[in-house]
Amino acid sequence: MRYRIENMDCPTEEALIRNKLGQVPGVTDLQFNLVQRTLTVLHQLPALAPVEDALAAIGMQAVPLDTAVSAVETALHIAKMDCRTKEGLIRGKLSGMPGVDALAFNLVQRTLTVRHATGVLPDVLAALKSLGFEAEAVATAGGAELTAPVRTRTAWWPLIVSGAAALLAEVVSWLGAPAWLVIALALVAIGTGGLSTYKKGWIALKNRNLNMNALMSIAVTGAMLIGHWPEAAMVMVLFALAEVIEAKSLDRARNAIRGLMDLAPERATVLQDGNRWVEADAKTVALDSRVRVKPGERIALDGVVVLGRSTINQAPITGESLPVEKAEGDPVFAGTINEAGSLEYRVTATANDSTLARIIHAVEAAQGNRAPTQRFVDQFARWYTPLVFAVAIGVAVVPPLLMGTAWLEWTYRALVLLVIACPCALVISTPVSIVSGLAAAARHGILIKGGVYLENGRKLRWLALDKTGTITHGKPKQTDFAAWGEADPGLARAIAVSLAARSDHPVSKAIAVAGQDDAVTVREVEDFAALPGRGVRGQVAGAHYHLGNHRLVQDLGASSAALEAHFSSLEAQGKSVVALLASDGVQAIFAVADTVKDSSRQAIADLHALGVKTLMLTGDNPHTAQAIAGEVGIDRAQGNLLPEDKLREMEALAAQGTSGMVGDGINDAPALARADIGFAMGAAGSDTAIETADVALMDDDLRKIPAFIRLSRATAHVLMQNITLALGIKAVFLVLTFAGQATMWAAVFADMGASLLVVGNGMRLLRK
Ligand SMILES: Nc1ncnc2c1ncn2[C@@H]1O[C@H](COP(=O)(O)OP(=O)(O)OP(=O)(O)O)[C@@H](O)[C@H]1O
Ligand SMILES: [Zn+2]
């Protein structure tokens, strides 16, 4: 269950919530997102009332998000539901079901309206079926709207009154006005500007928590007690103002992030009844609908082109701003921009399920996984506040007792310490920076699945790369064909093409395509099987054949000196060579060549410049591997690897520092999972790549990896700057306080300044 908590501004409030909800039985985990101001509660409770009560008790305005985002009301017509007992039966079955919120029965109409989370409907229908009821959905009254974020309006009037009163208090006290006037003005200022601080502070103290409201309440009260009336008023006003400004700057950060990615238009032109085009809300467009886009329009939904050609700017998804040509059969993505022609496409994913939606989701989820620095900072903050608080008490009590110095003077210094005990700026600086980094990456078509990877990217020492499709285009073409020995070339080719046509492997595909181009007749293949890392086998007209690589030829004992020489000469040219074998030996030899992507060469050079070493891991033979590696400038190449060999290589690399691996994610899955950072290529078309990789590159441009590393470095810089700044200001005030030079209001002012600076600095990453 996700809540948006509007008044969770300062991270110190997190501890308060954590404490309170930690006491609610059934709550298993809490995930805070301070930038979005959301809290996710994992629980095993039948209902959320205890959680919501607990939040209300500590003064948090929690707005449940998930029901707002995904609750749908579905009206079901159930023909056999005609009496109370059946209603009771259904109620009993459905009311406890996860994802079902509310049930409304109408026995006259025989409808049941269910309010449920999206995606639960099939379970509901299955449950009804198990009771023997056939249910038919009548109409879905949308609720799938994303509710606009609740805006709390800033109440400026009390703040202005409070500010004016505080200023007046300063002025009249300076002019030597009678004490009662100063006190009255200060009280007005504190009463109008500080009431909510006191209220929240009191709640926190009751819960044995020292959040900033509690600290401020104590500090201001203390200042009043020692007679610093104008200053107490000023501190309270400045603090209230700081709160507002902090909240606004965070709002800006949040909106900037959303704005970067929220790009799909809300409306789409859909074909209805096969003859008219109507404008519809994109969220309501069903799968397989036909949608039309005009030149210059943004695409609203993911789909496949069925009519027309155009060029599309896919930058919002892939980060690549060169337009891509699209014709029938090509995929289009929600959020991308149709440039030249008109297109019609068939919808392949609903609005909530589009690639863009997945990206936004993944970025939002990534914020929840705390990066190492953030964990460190949180830990630090947990100790910092109580520590400074203890020091403050010491400062107030010890010097006057031991050295007989003035009580009031040291109490004042203690109060200044209370003001700087708030770690706000420090704690907020990390998530803002990380989130900005994640958003900037997403805009460049790099989807990072957690702050950890963003932070660790700069430490990458070794990057392992798969060959086919990663360094090369992955679309090899047949370059050579020769019959071997006495074999009949026509027959050998026909059999090889028939076997190849059954496989999805790029090498086989190349042979099959070349055969098709030359109009080779495809034969019937029986008993077909793929031999991973080697090739394929099958029967044609009752005879057994193999089609596969060098290794397979050797495994089958069909090698000879002449054959080896022939293989070697082709392999040295960077070609992949396969042979067709019958029971009496090699029949024909095929070579296919794949071209290297221009971007790969550049990417490898960039990686080396960044100090990352590169290693190619491939199932292809070592000569070919070496030739391709040489062509793009890769440090080392390892050929003849089976998937499990790749895994072993990754384990060896891991021992030498942070390692990464890029692959297409299919036969490289184990090695990718083993790498500290697993990169998947071409993720825009594949859901699994987005879901399983640590970092998903939306297209297949390897240069995204150096870009990722540079972003990781920039993020680390900003994090360091922010932490230094936030801690530095505290340190300066600590020293000034002991020297008796610091004032309370200056401390509040500096704290506010620090918060603004770190948020602004973090947001600089958005422009990277
Ligand atoms: N189905 C197949 N048809 C033809 N040749 C195959 C087939 N499967 C494997 N081979 C041969 O075995 C070699 C290794 O295959 P494997 O699938 O392990 O690596 P790959 O995916 O081609 O290369 P990379 O690891 O660089 O992606 C290929 O280069 C090819 O020569
Ligand atoms: Zn603060």
C-alpha cells in the first residue's frame, strides 16, 4: 500500500513514522521516498485502518495512492444471483480476497459492482466461477485515473503576519520600548507562525522522537524562557518560512522528474466500428485497436505499424535523437514523436503497460532502493541528532557548574546547537541527487534499476561484452559457400538451408535467408534439435545431418588437416564458419560475416579512456573472436565459450574489482546475473530485458555505457559536494557556537540556505 504524505518534508519525520508504524502489528516493512513524499507500507493486515490511525495520531496527512491509481469499479452481471443466500455466498468468497476493496450488490438488476485493484478481475471471475456463477462484465466505470497530486496550499497570511510581528518586535526592542510590547509582538509572531511547529513538535516528543519540529519547539521555548523574545520570534518565523521554501524546492524537483518522462499524449485517434476515427482518452484504448497519428504528433500508445511509413524521433525512449524509419511491421512506442508521414498502428500494450510507463515505473521503484551513500547518511542522521542534543544539554549545564560562567550565556549557546541539530539538508541531499541522476539517465535511454548501480558505475574496472548483437549488428550475412569433397553442392546446400530454416540463431538465419534469396527448395526436416553453442541436427529423407561450428566438427571426429586449414583461413577474416555433416563426414562449408556497429568502436575507445578494461566473451571460435575484437579495439577476447563458461569468466572478473557485462540477455542470462552490473541491450522491444537487467539500455548503442559511467561519476561528485556542504555548514556553526559568535536566527537561516543549495545542486544532474 502506497501513501502520499504531504507534510513529510524533513527527513527527520521519517524516523517518527518508522517508530510509530513499527509498533503496529502486521506491518512488515516500510519504504520511504522523500523526494516523492511517499511511503510504501508492506503489511499482512486485513485492513489498513490501524496504519491510517497511527499515521493520523502523529499528525501525518496520508493519502492512499494505490487505490487512487489503480482502483477500478467493474459492474458484473450475474444471471443466477437472485436471492440473499447467494449474495451471502458471494460476499463470503470475495470480501477477503486481496485486491478487492468493496462490493455492492443489486439483486434486482442482478449486478455486483466490485471495486478492485487493476489486474484482479480475472481472479474475481475465477472465484465466482468456483461458486458456480457465470459473471459478465457490464461496463467499467473508470477509476483508473491517476489522481492529480494533492496540493496543499501554502497559507501565506499567517506567515506574513508572523513575519511582520517578529520584525516589529526586533525594531521596538531596539528602540527601547517597554518589555510588555516586545513580548506581546513576539507572542503574536510565534502564535501565528509557529503553532503547527509546536503541534508537530509535541506529537514527536510524546513519541520520544526528536524531529526538527521538536528541536525547534524546544529552542524557541528556551529562547523565550531566557528572555530573548525578539529572537525567539524571528527564529520561529524563519523556520516556518524555511519549511515552505524547502517544500517548494522539493516540489520543483519532483515535477521536473515527472515532466522528463511524462510524455505520452492523453488522447489518441482511434478507429471505431471499422469506419470512423474518434478521439479517445488514451487510457481507455483497448489492445488491438487501430490508432492513427498525423505528422508532428506524439504517439500515444505502444503498437506495431500497419499502414504508412514515416520517420519517428524516439529520443524520449531511447535517448537517440536521430529519427528512425518506420514502415509496416515496425514497433512504435508511446511518447515518441512522429515526424514525417501519417501512420496507422495496432495497439500492442495498454497505456499503463507501455514501454514508457514501464520506464517511469522502474525509475520510481529504483528510488525506493536506497543507494549506499543514502544508507550511510541515514545512519549518520540517526546518531547525529541525539548526539548534538546531548552536547547541547552538556553545554547548557557543564560550563556554568564547573567554571561558574554565566548560565544564560551558555543556555543560549545550547539553544543554537539545538537549531543545528537538524540534519535536514544532509539527509535530503542524497535522494534528490540520486533521483535526478536516475531521471537524467532515463532521458538518455538508460534505465537504471537502483541507486546502487548509479553509485557503483564509476567503480567499473572490467566490462565483458557479448559479440553477436552487442558489438556487431547481430544480422550476419552468408559470404561463402563451398561443397566439400565429393558432395553434390546443390543437395548439400538444400539440406543445410532446410536445417537452418528451423533455427532462430543468427548464423542459421543468415544461411536460411541466403538460401531463400537463391530460391533453394526447403526439404522436410524430422527429429530437429538445437545443440547450444554448437549448432543443430536433424533428419532429412531418413538420413542424419549436423550443421554446426568448428567445435562440433571436432566433437564428431570429422576433422582433417585440409579442413582445419580451410576453417582457419575463413575465421581469420572474422567470419563465423559452420559445416554441414552427414554420417560420412563434412559435406559443405558456409561462412557468415556480421558487421561491427560504428558506435561500438567509439564506445570501446571511450571506455578505455575512462579506465575500464574490456573483454569479449563469445560462443564463436577464438580466431573470429580475435578478429572482431581487433577491429573494435577490445583488450581481450575469449572464444569457444558455452553459457556456463561465460559465467565462470565473470566469476574470475568479479575477483578483480567491480565488473559489468553487456549482452542481449538470452543465452548470457547467468553471466549477466553474476556481474556486479548487468547491462541489457535493446530493451525497448523486450519486457524481460527491462525487468531483469540492472541497467537496461533502451536501444543497442554501446556508447550508452560510457555515458552511464560519466553520469555515475557526476552523481558521485554532486553527492560529495552536497554532503560536504551540508556538514560543512554544521561544522562552521558548531565552532562559532562554542566561540560564542553564533546566533540562533543565523543558524536557522544557514540551515535553510544549505537545504536549498543541496536540492539545487542535485537537480543540476537533470541537465546532464
Ligand atoms: N543454431 C545454430 N545454427 C548455426 N550455428 C550455430 C547454431 N548454434 C550455434 N552455432 C554455432 O556455434 C557458435 C556459438 O554459438 P553461441 O550461440 O554459443 O554463440 P553466439 O551467440 O553466436 O555468439 P555470442 O556469444 O557472441 O553471442 C556460433 O557462432 C555458430 O557458429
Ligand atoms: Zn531542517
